[in-house]
Amino acid sequence: MKPYAVGVDLGGTNLKGALVDREEGLLERTQYATEADQGPEHVVDRIGAIAEEMVAAAPNSSVAGVGIGAPGAVNWNRTTVSRPPNFPGWETINLQSVLQSRLDRDLPVIVENDANVAGLGSAFYGTGQRSDSFIMVTLGTGVGGAIIYQNKIFRGSTGGAAEIGHMTIDYEGPFANSGVSGAIEGYLGQEFLAQHARDRLVNYPDSAVHDLVDGDLEQITPRTLYEAANQEDELAREVLEWAGHKLGCVLGSAVNLLDIRTIVVGGGVSAAGDYILEPARAVLPRFVVPGLRENLRILREELGNEVSLLGAARLAFEGEQAQVGSR
Amino acid sequence: MKPYAVGVDLGGTNLKGALVDREEGLLERTQYATEADQGPEHVVDRIGAIAEEMVAAAPNSSVAGVGIGAPGAVNWNRTTVSRPPNFPGWETINLQSVLQSRLDRDLPVIVENDANVAGLGSAFYGTGQRSDSFIMVTLGTGVGGAIIYQNKIFRGSTGGAAEIGHMTIDYEGPFANSGVSGAIEGYLGQEFLAQHARDRLVNYPDSAVHDLVDGDLEQITPRTLYEAANQEDELAREVLEWAGHKLGCVLGSAVNLLDIRTIVVGGGVSAAGDYILEPARAVLPRFVVPGLRENLRILREELGNEVSLLGAARLAFEGEQAQVGSR
């Protein structure tokens, strides 16, 4: 088996690439601006360039393949990306065929949903190594998810499983962007959480949050709340506790359905750390049927965003194993 | 491969057994009273007797094995049953070893959770044949579930997956028996639903339900509501619509997590048929992220309770295939 693979993480703002050693993890990394506003052809060209750069960084014939984590919908065959949010003009593009013709027809190219890729990276290089099955929750602009079951991505019927962000915790609750009432993304999505903090801040004119954003409340992020909470700010702690409680509720439903007891939380909002995870841990068992309450744990992804690049590369290592296995 | 298997369905009231033909389905069936109040040894003896009777009904050496669907928790190895509800004094019993020593040491005995068994039966003999992956919901005393993924039971980490009845749809909702606030079982479990109907009936003194139970409201069952609904009774239709709406909400969360778009509904409450399923169908897409809304369908299990016996026998057919495959 070849020792290296290239991982690409396609984000709305940044395009990241890495050369990954199967055992050691990240060897080299690079980053381009995505420039999504210049249209899909331009972005695909840049994906090709970053993949080329990383393939070239490894000795000849030592690269198992290129894995790409992408937003939007990825098809069952892991070749196309459809309508990624914030990529104007992008309908459905077969990234595999475009990249294979550019790079080398024999170099496998595998595309996967970005949340699933983060889960796979965590499973093999991150906090997810601690369990062969876990639920990954990515708290960022939206709330993404991945189900890793027996060290593989659980993909559902069409490759679209683990949409935890759209699970409801209150059928008459506020609507998230997806049109789902009480969807957890409507509480924990970065903008929803910031808006909740702004509204609640009215009751706390002396909160440290005001100073941290120089009075510009539009600047509130989970990081602001974390910093304020570290200063024992009551508002910030209340907001994060409120958010953590909601997270625990939805994770209870996920545990009931999957009987997977380890949860790994990543993404920007997880920067708020235990301020959000402790209340989630406290409430989780109360939303799980008693027979499944043992060994529940909510862990923070310790590798941070690196899991995305590592997981993308891992796609290529797995593809190689699958080929070997099918011979 | 042997043509027959024996299926046993262990219920709190009735113990059922069947001889099943791999292709044709049920050949013979029998039923004993469970007599759970006489203690676990007595019940295990009766399970042995019913299995013996059905094995004896087939020609010598033509039976692949005995499968048993049981309430309570079944271990990962599918050998033991722990603390089934309504079985006084039953802690953990290894049904496999007891039955194998009674029947024939070479006859495989496989135990599985009753909801999973119903799902497996539906997958190979019932409505579930229409999809290789589906979510089975059993609306009975409680709300049970099974996940059939690529024609196999999805068992989770310990064999306890698919506890749909304990997923919440309202984190501040009423508590079900499991202590989970807003768990769907607290709306749709048979007793909860009947109580809801009784409370709501106060507003409908002329409802046909009064006559159907001769004024004894404790006798209300889903069947009563179905019969009243057939008489265009407003109360009954309202209650079933209310219940169907809640069912649609929780199924939305399950679809989001699993990306499995076919749902098969069985169990006693499903006797209310489309009065409950139509509102569930109407609301379901509104609780699913737009990317997963195509091809959603909620089907009623057409075989009824037979799926439990068929699924139990199927366990033995699958065990045989697994043995062959591993040689």
C-alpha cells in the first residue's frame, strides 16, 4: 500500500490541501482562497491546482489518491458535488472526472461530504480513535454531523445520512434555514446562537460581551461568548448553558436511534468548550432510554479543523484498501 | 441450505411458534399462553416445548435453526434476554444454551429483540420487501422500532439501536415511562393515546366513542378510535390526526439522521390505518431537510403481526448463510 495520500478541504472561503502520511498524519499543507464568486470553473481549476501541488510534494508513485471533502450533496458513487451553499452557479460537477483527467487517469479521486470527512479524520487521527463507533457533530455556521459505525462512514440510502442539524427537539420551535421547526441548527447554528445572545444581552447591560466586541453586537461569535464566560460573565455563561442543554437533547434522540454512545464535537462553536459541553453532558442521559445510558460520553475533537484534511486523505487510503480487497 | 426454520415470538401474554418455509413463509403455527406470572423457569420450559413442537412438525434434519423474538434487552451475541418488561423474576437468561441442550446441540438458536425481528420479517416477507432499507415503527403498548439497512438489522454498538419510541419531539413535553421528556411513546403509546382520547372526549359528549365502549372509557383502544373515525366521529378523527402529526415529526428526525426514506408502520395502533398515517405523511417532509425530501413514504405493514414469527425464523436462515459464508 502506498504511504501517502492528498486531502483537499473545499470551504466557501478557503481551499485547503495537505499531503498525509498514512501513519504519521499531516506532512505538508497549503491554502488558497476559494474565490467561489468567480464561478465553478474557476474553483474547480483551483482544486486541481492545489491537488497537483500536494501530489508533486510526494515522491513519484507514492500517492494512493486524492480525497476531497466538499459542502453540498455528494452522490452515492462519491464523484459529484451538487449545489454547495455559497458557491454561485454551481449545479452538479463531477469532480472525480475533472481531476482525474487533469492529474493522472490512474490516480483515484474520491469525493465525500465535508461533515463525513471530518468524522473519518477523527476516527483515524483524532479523538474518534477512542471508539470504533461515534457520532460526530460539527458546530459551525450550520450544525453538521457524521455517523462513524465500526470505523466506517454510515452513509444511509443515498449518501446523505447524519443531518443532525435538522433533527427537531421541539415540533413547535423556531424554524431553522431548512424549514424544520425546532431543528437544532435553529438554536446552535452560529448566527442563530449569536442572535440569541444579542437578544438576551438586553437584560445584561453590564455584560463583558459589550466590551469584547467594542459595542458592535453584530461581531458576536461563539469565541466572544467563550472569552466572556472565562471572565465569569453571567450572560455568556447562560447563553452557552442554554445552547449546551439543546445539544444534549438532540444527542439523546440520536443515541436512542443509533445505540452509539460516544459523541465527538468539533467545529467553531465547540471553541466554547466545556461551557457548552458540560450542560450537554448533564442533560444527555435524561433524553436517552434507561437501557442505553451507560458509557455515554461527549468529547471535544482535540485536533480541531485538521480532521477535515486528514479525513479527506483517508478516503484515498480506504479506496485503495477496497480495491485490494475486491481483487 | 435447509428449507425450514422455526420462529418463536415471546410476548407477555402469548407465546407463538411457527414453522417457516424459506420461500413460502408460514407453514404451521401454534400458540401457548406465556404464563409469565409463573416465573422464568416455567416460561423457558414453555419456549422449549413450543420450539420442540414446531421442529417436530418438519421432516428430520430439514430445519436450519430456531429464532426467537423477545422483549427486553438482547445481548450482542444474540444469546441472552435481560429483564423483559412484565416477566416477574426474569433477570438474564441464556435462551440459546437452554434451548440447545433441550433440542439438539447442533441446532442453531438465535435470539433477537422483538422489534428488530418484526423489521426483519417485514424485510423478507412483508411490506419491507419494497425497499432494501427502511425504518420499522411498531405502534403497540410502547413504540418500538427497527432499522433495516441494506437488508440487515442495524444493531448499533450493543444491539440496542432503533429506540424510536424514546426520541423526543419536544424537550419540554410530557414524560413517557422512560423518563424522556417529549418522547414519542408519551404521545403514541397505547395507554398514552387512550388517555389523550379520554381527556379530549370531555369536549365531545356526543362522540360515538361513548357508545362503542358502552360508557366505560377505560376500554378505549386504537381500534375504538378507528371504528369511531369510520363513523365520521369528529373526536376520533381529531385524536388520530393529532397522533399522526406527532408520528410524522419524530420520523422526520429519524430520516434526517439515517437517510432512509421508507417507513413501515406496524403494531396494534396501526390498526387506525390512514387516519393516523395520512397526517404523518403530510407533516413528514416538513421535518426533513430539503435535500432528503424525495421518495419519502410511510407504508403500513400489510402482514400484521405475522412478521414477528417470520422474522424470528429468518434469524435462523441468516445464521445459516453467515456460517456458510465464513467457511
